[in-house]
Amino acid sequence: MKTFKSTCVIVCILAFCSLALSAEFGAYRLLSLSESEKLILVSKVPGKAKFLLDASSAKITVDGNPAEYKSLKSFSLIQLKMEHRKLIKTGIDLDGVAIEIRISSSEKSR
């Protein structure tokens, strides 16, 4: 019985950790870009929640084709898959990491 309880505790802890670090995918408004550190500031659509994210390793596609980070400047609405976690990059507190950024050119451009 004791091993069952400890197993349940471990499973609950792992489930909580996976929820805390889960990836979230949705529509975001691109507010600002940092070209040197590859950081992006985005806000959830609709809403006002803002997130500062590390986009240095994000997979970026425009209309399904691979694109470079600097091509993000042309767009204001993006589809973003991100992982929420607090981290520090070059002394800046970040809200998470951008995993994938999708852009459709039919969306409204800047």
C-alpha cells in the first residue's frame, strides 16, 4: 500500500510539471522584435496579456515555407506555439520560449 501511495505522488508531480511546461498554440499580435537577441514581444488575441519570448530556436514558416527571423518584421498577426517557463537570457527575464511561428500572408500585414 505504501508503494502505491508513493507511486501516486510521483505521477501527480509529473503531471503537474508537464502542465506547467506545456506548449500553448494560438493567435498572437507581434508587438516588437529584437534582432540581436532574437526576442519577441507578443500579446494574446483577443486580450492584453503580453509575453516576452526567446525566438532564437523557433521554427518559422510563411505560407508553409521556411523563413528567416528578420522576415517577421513584415507581419503583425502570427500563429505561435510557445512554452511557458520563466528564464533569464542576457540579464532579461523572459516569459517563455517560442517553439514554432506560423504566418499566413493572407493575414493582415503591418
